[in-house]
Amino acid sequence: MSAKIKKGDKVFVLAGKDKGKTGEVLKMLRAGDRAIVQGVNMAKRHVRASQGGPGGITEKEASINLSNLAHVDPKDNKPTRVGIRTLEDGRKVRFAKRSGEVIDI
């Protein structure tokens, strides 16, 4: 699997119950090609009261498959595919195929 989406990237949800939402990648789960995106795919957890704090129902982000995510173009904030380009100095950088804008600096 290539590293076309990384932690801290702004992504657009292509499919699922949160289709059309955007958010920042909080954590990458490489083992299953999944990511946790801020405010997307919220799941309710029933927490038992303990010395650590009160119980109740809490909401937190569940993971989402990378195939359901698209990178957001830094130029026009629309979903785009990501390519990899080698610069003159030999560094490899990601770029948005929609606008040609370099994502990594």
C-alpha cells in the first residue's frame, strides 16, 4: 500500500453514511488500510462508571476504509486523486492530480 493519505491530511468521504463530509486524518491504521477521520463515522460507546470518571454514552470516531476517502485539493477544496512526483533535487512529493499543486513541502 502506498502512502497517498497520511496523518494530518484533509480528506473527503466518498461513500458510506457520512458521504460528502470532510475532516482531518487523526490516525492511520496500516494493518487494515483504514484511517480515523475527525468527525466522521461516529460510533456510540456505552461506558461503565468507574473511579476514572462517570459512565454514560460517549461518541468517538470509528475507522473508515481508505478506499472511501479522497484527498482534498489544496487549491479549490474539491476531492482529487494523488500522484507522486520526483523533484529536481531528488525528493519525492505528493501532488494533487486535479490542479497539479504539490501537497508535501
